[in-house]
Amino acid sequence: MTERTLISQLSERADGPVTVQGWVDKVRDQKKVQFVVLRDESGALQLVNPRSEDREEISTTIAGLAQGTMLTVSGELKHDERVKLGGLEVKIAELKVESEAIAETPIADDSSIDKRLDWRFLDLRTPRNNLMFRVQTTFAHAMRCYWIENGFVEIFTPKLMASASETKAELFKVDYFEQTAYLAQSPQFFKQMAQSAGFGRVFEIGPVFRADPSFTSRHATEFTGVDSEMSWIDSHEDVMKMQEELLVAGLTAVKEAHGEEIKELFDVDVVVPSLPFPRIPLLEAREIVEARGHKIERGDLDLDPEGERQIAAHVKEQYGHEFVFLTDYPASIRPFYHMRHEDDASLTKSYDLIWNGVEISTGAQREHRVDVIEEQAREKGMDVEELGFYLDFFRYGAPPHGGFGMGLARMLMLMLHQPNLREVTFLFRGPNRLTP
Amino acid sequence: MTERTLISQLSERADGPVTVQGWVDKVRDQKKVQFVVLRDESGALQLVNPRSEDREEISTTIAGLAQGTMLTVSGELKHDERVKLGGLEVKIAELKVESEAIAETPIADDSSIDKRLDWRFLDLRTPRNNLMFRVQTTFAHAMRCYWIENGFVEIFTPKLMASASETKAELFKVDYFEQTAYLAQSPQFFKQMAQSAGFGRVFEIGPVFRADPSFTSRHATEFTGVDSEMSWIDSHEDVMKMQEELLVAGLTAVKEAHGEEIKELFDVDVVVPSLPFPRIPLLEAREIVEARGHKIERGDLDLDPEGERQIAAHVKEQYGHEFVFLTDYPASIRPFYHMRHEDDASLTKSYDLIWNGVEISTGAQREHRVDVIEEQAREKGMDVEELGFYLDFFRYGAPPHGGFGMGLARMLMLMLHQPNLREVTFLFRGPNRLTP
């Protein structure tokens, strides 16, 4: 392999010959000297070419360089405080065009988000977008490391199913030989299956699919789900404890690896939250929100989006915390498989996690007693027969267990204070976006 | 959370009170004493209950325990060399049935693989299957750690696409609102897009889908793909170098964490391969195979399955190595996007990786010059128009790059000497298997 130096590593190198590889960001073609800003996955660098007769060929090449053109450049590295861009430059000795770019770039800084998504691979070349996916990498890896250190098993659950995993609405249908298959809306059934299978504790980060026709900033038809489930818990409290530790592990890693760069490019201070996160029962949260003067506009007992923002504001004022667990959701607004409280069957052992005013996760202890599951399903008006193999999971012994699901892009959106999922998804999928 | 001790941790604990949780594996109900073998995700333990009048209640419960019943047991741990199972036992003080199991278990040790897959959650309770997915966890994590340490970015590519990513055959169709979508057959296009996007080096472990109606031991309609792609390579040699280091990292971690247990339960010695892996040009490999007396039965220049076994046998004899890279495949049997050799356009800069006689991976340098890609596509009889946005990736500057794709379950199958993918997939999907 060519002895390449990443641009980010140049500052640590002594003056002397180096080879760098990347794409042309800008060309300043002056009478006596030419400057090229070269960018790679790690940063940007000023290349310099003093015009002179013996450098005619290089000068001509540079004069014709379009933005995006991929170059291999060898030259002399020189540290020089006067250079604004990182205090160093490379004087070009050899320059090879690896791949030319069309001169007219289809997107500009002020292009609409839709136009930018059409040309996502160009849009992703910006330093902010590049950083975004490095942050996601660090975050996901730190979560997996937390799980591995705590004895969790990684599962890769199937995305093709013979029936719905959550609701019958929002299901994508697949032609499957002579049958119809459906795309998994979550790994819910399968991570519960792993509990009956004696896996103990499991996790998965993988795609989930929702045929949701809405166009809000928070919805996508395909997104990356972060799921975990654990056996032998006493209540949802154990799940919350795991999830808050997990998030602290992820955010600590992000702050350490990228905190300064995030501050520079996004003007955001990554805050590692303190443990434990505040917990407020949902019904109490509703009272707090109403006492703050917001009338919750919903037909059920849940919070509305403004209510989520209000409770977050309350928690921020009261506890100085960005996160809050809203606990003990009424059974009426929870799925049939959430466990109820022993002393109040109208409430579930469940929670939502709110970060900076937006819901990022739902967790619960699951009901593992098959007769109770059946009763709760019937109570919801479901046909117990249709639950099929799911109920079998609980007929041959099932440990008490619980877990949560969380959207990875939603986390990234809130972490970097971005306005919508489109900006923080590698390739967004919505009702009218299937390309590139 | 209940102060639970994993069974595997009991050997390090001093005699005294403990709480364990798991499921009933066996009950031996004798006149004077009862034994229960309890199993959890980490191992198996003997529980003992001396029958006496004051222990009547416990005795009655034990007498009625069905296999699989989930228990929480508190009692006195006692190290005792005479106990075959791990040299320790727990004398029951309290026993709580968390969840009863139906007495008749639907599968037995001699059940057919299909029957076992119908009841996969019970099948997965066996120590071998439990170990299998712990091995997979360790292996996948070690690969990701290798990538992270080497500056790779994790990508989560969409599985819903507007067109085919590989061939038009074996595509699953999805009803997508008013359109038709297809399930990704690989992240090929998108990991290449990440190269043009300036990500440098990327990886993904995620599901891929093939509407392949065949029923062989090596095929599935959905499986977990291990994919990586890197920029600024000189040739496929750089890709092979990365992949062999990656596999050494994975196998080293597996051997360290599970080597002894794998030996015990699978009678397999995990071998950490030496670097570099042997490399043999495919055409040379064909000659070696034919010289060994095997007539290759194919209409093209590839090896047949027996040929793969023969070349593996040759490499084992010659180099004592389980792996071999077969390199420089003829262009006639490679996709249009593989780069050709400068000095021989009939050969590609590509390879297959063979492990113990089975192909586990294909890698290549990709063609990044758009005019050459178009020419190669036309040569394959493809309609260049249909490649759509894929070609755009190379019109605005694209670095030289290459990568590979590999099947995770196939790796596990070969690592643990298993006969087919069904045994090593958490939940197998084939033409007539969509459940559970």
C-alpha cells in the first residue's frame, strides 16, 4: 500500500517528505502561486505550488482541477504558523489525478435537504457529516463494549417474518416464493425468545422497518434499532439501570473521542449525564406539566410533544439533567406484553426515556406468565390464536425479563442538536425516498 | 435486582449462602434425597434436597418439576469433590417456581433438524447451542474492535432499495406505498458510495437477502453479511491483508475466550492461522487440482465444490494452513465492477477466500474510473442506463478502493465443524421456513 499519511496525523510529523491522498476542496490559482485545499476523511490541508517554468505541468493540472477530484500528492511538509489551516502546508513535488470530477457540482451549501439527499455521497463529504458518522461509530461501539463486558450475547434476528411483530398497521409485505412475508417492525418477539432460550442477556443493533406514511422530522420507514433484553430482573427498574449505564458509556466515549470537534463544528457541548437519571411516574409528570400551564391535547393518558418538552424543562430546572425516565405508564396505552404492577393493574412496569424533550426509547418488564399474557391480549381485543408461536415461548418455562428499544439516528439527532432524522441517517428512507 | 450468582461463578465462591436462577434440566427423585440439575446461560449445577418432614413443601414441588421450569433457588453452596458436576452443589433452602413448563417437551435429542427449528427456543437451550452464540458474539466483537482500532467507520446501509444491488435474479420484492422496493442483496453499492463520500474505510455487519430457492446446506434467504471496504488501496493485495488480519483478530479472541469449551463440546481445536495466508492464482489452483486427479466439472473457469476441497487439501499438505486466497479470477466469472489487471484485461484484481475447503468470502479492488466501469458493464451485456445513481458515485471523484463480503454464519459453521447453516443461525430463513 502507498505510504499514506492521514491529514490529521501531519501535525505530529516532522518537516520532510510525505504522501497524502484525498479530494480537492478548493483551488486558489494566483499569478505566482497556486493553493489547493485537499480534504481526506480526517481533515483538510493546504497544498502549495509556486509557479515556475520547471513546474509548468503541475501548474496546468492544478488550473484544471474541479472540486472533488481525487489526488495522490507527494511533497515537502512544512510547519508554518502563518498558515491558517492547521499551521502547516505541503509543497507539491508530484501530483497524480486518481479520478476526475465533473466540474459542475450538483449541490451547494444552500441546497434543500431533498436535493442534498439526492446527492448524499457529495453531501457526506462535508466535515460536519463526516464527523457525524464517526461519532455514531464511537457511540455504537461503546454501547457494544458495555454489553460485552456485562455478559450480553449479540443476536442477529431475522427481518423476514411470517406475521407482524408489533401491530398489523405499518407492515411492509414481501413476496416470498409462494407466501407473503413481512418485514420486522422490531426484534421484540425474537429477543424475548432468546430469554426463553436461556441466553440471559442479549443485544442487537440492526434495521427495523415501519410502513409509516408520515413525513415528520422524527419518522423513517427504515431505521437502525438499538435493542436489548435481559433475564432475571425484579422490575423495569433493572432495565432502566442498565440503559442509563449504557448511555453513560456511549456518551463518555463520544465526549472523549470527539468532544472538541463536536464543539467546533456543531457548537454543542456533549454532556455525560450523572447517574441515576431522574425518574418520574407518567401520571405525576402530567400533573407537573399541567401545573406549568400546558394543557395536554390528547385523548389518552400519554404526553403530547409539547408535554415532553415541558417535563424536560422541569427536569432541567429541578435536577439539571438532560434525561428523564417517565415510568409506570397506564396499561391502556401500552402493548399487551408489558407487565402490570401487582398492586395496581391499571399501571405497567414500563417507561419512556426522554432526552432534551424528545422520546428516544421505550422499555418495560415483559409479562412472562402465559395465562396472564393471554388475558392481557384478549383485554386489548386481540385474537390470541394469531399470536401463534409467540405464546409458545412462555409455555416451556420463561424467566422474568425486560428490555428496551431505541432509535440510533434519533440519539444522534439529539446528541448533535440536529433538526431531523434525514440529516443524521447515512441514507434516509421515507415514503417517497428509496434512492440512492 | 436479586443478588444472583451465575453458575459459572460458583466455583470461585466460598461455601455459604447463594442465590441461583435458571431452568430445570433433570430431576432425580429418590427416597431419601432429591437432586435437580439446574442450568443457566453459563453452566449447570446440582441442587440437593434431603427429604425430611420439615422440608415436605420443597420435596413436593421438586417431585412435580417439569424440564424447563424456571426457578429461583437460595441455599448453601458446598464444594465437594465427589459431585461430578463441577465439584459443587447447593443445598436448597428456598425454591421459587418463576414459570412452569409443560411437562411434555416437543423435541428430543434425536429430533430432526426441521422439528428442532420449529422449537428453536428449546433447541437453543443446549450447552452446544448456547456456546455457539457466545462464540459468534466474541468473534463479531473482535472483528469490530479490529476495525475501530484501524480507523474504520461503521455504516448502517439501507436494506430497502429502488433497484437491484447485485443481479436481478434472487431479488425479494416489497410493496412500498405506491412503488415497488427490493431487499438489498448486499451493501455493495452503499459501501462503495461511502468511498466517494470520503469515509475512507468502512464496515458493516448486517442482514442481506437472497431470494434463492435452493435448499443446500450453505444457502439461506436471509443471512448476516460481514462487509468492509477501504479507500486508497494499490490492489486487492491490500484488501486481502486487511481481511487476514481481521480473521486472525477474530479467531484469536475466540480461542482465548472459548477454546477449551469448544474443545470439550465440539471436539474442535480452534486454530489461529499464521500470517500471511497462502495465495494462489485461480488458474494455477485449477492446474494443481487437476494434477491431483480431480476433473473440474464446470462450464466456466471457476472451481467446483470438490475443486475447492482439493485445493484446500493441497494447501494443508503444502503449507499446513486452513485458509487460502484464490486470486486473479478471470473477468468472465466476475461482476462488471471488479477491476482488471493493467497487463492482462482477462483477469481481475479479485479473490475468493477458502477455509477448510469451503468458500467464505469474495473480495476485489473495484473499478473507480467511470468510463471503464461503463465499458465493463456493456461488455457484460448490461444496460448502463439501469445502473443509474451507482455510476454517479464515480463522476465526482472516487478514490481507488476495494473490499470484501463474507457470511457470518458460514464462518461459524466452519469454525465449529457444523454440517450446515441451519445449525448455526439464530433463526434460519429458507424458501419454506419463515417461522418462528
